[in-house]
Amino acid sequence: MLRFLGFLMVVVALGLGTFLYLPGLQERFGKKDPVSKPVPQVVFLEENEEPEEKEEENLTFDQFMERGEDFLNDGFYTLAINNFTSAIALNSNNKKAYEKLIHAYIVLRDFASAEKVAKNALKKFPTNKVFKLLLGEIYIQKSTFDQAKDQFAKLGDDVPEKYFFLGLMLAFENQHQEARQKLEIAKNSSLKNKSEIILSAYNEYDLFATENDLHLRLLIARSFDQLGLYEMAIQSTKNIIKENQEYRDAWIILGHAYLSLEKYSFAKDALSKAVELDSTKSESLFFLALTEKELGNTEEAIDYMNKALKNGYEPKIDALKYLADLYLIAENYTLSYKTYEEALHLSDKRVNDFIRPMWILIDYLKDYDKAEEIGKWAVKTHSREAMSYNLLAWAKLENGKFDESGVYIKRALELDPNLQAAYLNRGKLYEKKGDTQKAMEDYKKSYELDPNSSIGSNAAFLFNRIIETQ
């Protein structure tokens, strides 16, 4: 779960339903019946599964770079790597392509591949400071500090970024005075924000009239965790726990680092210990809920997430969305909807956040009047977004209000003439009205906009179903 802090709610709207990247639900909801019904309105991908990349020939260097950037920003690191690699094949003299490829490997935590690319880049660009820094960062991530120090020694004082990494290693080695000095220098570099994360740990420690070394080391370990340096956070907290096994916050950081590395059994052990030491700490309850979810223990995850909310976890909306997901996994659709709605009342700034509650109301609770209310809410708060009108059109369609549905589909297509979902909806509307010719035209249009999507598959099924009945 490398991206779980960014919240696992990547949503792409589909026809009358949604395409949801929701880990762990595929077995319950995503199986296809190839005989009796079309591709499901909602498709769930396994957590590590990435969307299928359409094969396209004759892309330019810039197109590969742009696609790589998009995949990288969306967290699809393997697809990003594929595109950056293709870009380099077209132009091996472009430094930015190598930088992006190395970065993608680092966030994927494939440090062996990152090191290989960085060394190849340095052979081609032996004086490039960026590649030297990246190679040093890779060595730190691999905990080979001697190699890292040798690498940074090759950089002159005109590269202030190196002082961030040197300060980082000194902090890990508990050489705090020297670490602070290096990090202060690094504040004048492009790594200013990262330097300040560790410096803030020192500044927070200074606020306390204490010489408790464990407390300082805990704050530093927390900063490692915040920076995504999970192995360093794990080693640091383990050393703290050896000296004080009752240090609750050390167990929390340890558990969170293991969770981020997808080492769920270790995460559960650490976080369970944190809860044992203090059953009211909302953070440990929240992270333990996430861990239980990844281990497939849905009921336990629901219990811990409810306890986290009861004990004031913030941001509350994150906990509510996770809880709603968990109720969905447990097939408790009433509670899932109510929890999604509660989250919407806290924040309705994203139109895609309306999709899942709408889908539950229509496909499972069959509450079409309530679905219309949600659709109207979406239109009121997102009056310039095509998807909001498409959602209301969906609710109207399912509620048998065909003329009104058509009005909102028309508005959706005015705002976005290529909204694939709207063509699928309009095709269904035409089919319900008995105009199969126009329905087939819209199904065909929906399919052609993206044949590889679930909307495209559904449109193709519905098109063929009409053919078969004629």
C-alpha cells in the first residue's frame, strides 16, 4: 500500500456506475458473468493491479514523457517506467527522461533498478550533479551509508542538496549537532522543505525542558517516516523500543512504517502493541484498521475504524471514507451509504465523491428518490462539471423519468462532448423508449471513445444484445 496516505479513492466515472480502484473488492463484486449479463457497471481492481495500457504505435518522445508523467502522478509506477523507458529509447540524450525513470523506480522501491539506471546515466553524463545526488539517495534508501557518503564526497560545496542527505545520515546516527548544521545549510537548496521536516523535529524537542534522548530520537524517527524513509524509521524505532518497550508512539511509528512497506503482519504486531498500551489513541486504531483490512479481516477493520472515529481521529473525512469502503466490502450497503453521505456532508468539493453513494443507492438499495437528491446535490455544488449532470441523469433514468433524464444527459454532453458515460446513458434511454437504432448509435459511440474501458465493454455488450434480438 505504497500510496495509502494519499488516500485510496482514485475514481473514474463509468456509464451508469463507476470504475473504482478499491483494493480487495474484486473477488466480491468484480467477477463477470459472460453469459447472462454485461460487464458489471462497477469494476474493482486488485490493489497492485494497474489499468491496462492501450498499445499505441509511433508515439513521439514528448508523448511518452507526457504519458509517463501522468502515470507517475496517478501512482501507476510500472506504466510510468514503461513510458519513460520508451522515451529514452527514442532520445537517449535527454537528461529529464533519465531523472524521471530513476524517480519512478525509487518510489516503486525498486532500488536495484534505480541504481542501474543512475549509473548508466552517469556514464553518459559523468559530470551531472543531479544523477550523483540521485545515486546517493538510492544508497541511503538501501542503507548502504558508506557508499552514500563516498558518493556525496564527489560533490563540491556548490551543491547544497548534498547537505540534506549528509544531515539525514548524521541524524540517523544520533550525531544531532552536526546533523542540524548540515540541514541548516540544506535549507538553501531545492530540498529546503525536506530539510525543514527533520529540523522541525529538533525544534519541537527544544520546546521541552528535558534532556530525554529517547524523545528526540522518536521525533527524528517520525520525520524519517514522514519523508518515506521507512527502513530508517523502522531501525530507529526498534532501537528505541529496545530501551523502552512501553513507548507507545514508537510502536505507532514502527507499525505505520511496516504498513507503508506492505509488511502487514509486522504492522499488526506493532500497532496491536500500541493499542494495548493505550486503547484511546486514535492514530494507532486508524492504522490498525487499515492493516486488518489488508489482511482480509474486514470485521476487525470496521471495529477499529469505528473506535478511531469515536476517539477523534483527524481528518475525520478520511476515516469515514475508509469505513464506508469497509462496509461496502462487508456488503452492508445501508451503513456504507450512510457513511459515504456523512463524508459528503463534511466535504462535497469533488464530484467523484458522489459516485459511490449514488451507485449504492441505485444498484443495491433501489432508493431512486434518494439517488435523485444526491444527483441534485452534485449538480448544485458542481454546476460546471459534466459528470454531475450525468449522475442526475442516471438517477432520473432509473426512476423512470425519461424526459428529465434526457435533459440532463444533453447538458452533460454540452459540457463534455466526449463524456463516454453520457453516451452509454443516452443509449440506454433510447433503448427504454424503444428507439433501438439511436441506442445502437450511442452504444457504438461510447465504445469507440475507449474500447478498453468497462464502459466500452458494457456498450459493446448492449449493442450486441440488440443485434441478437433483431
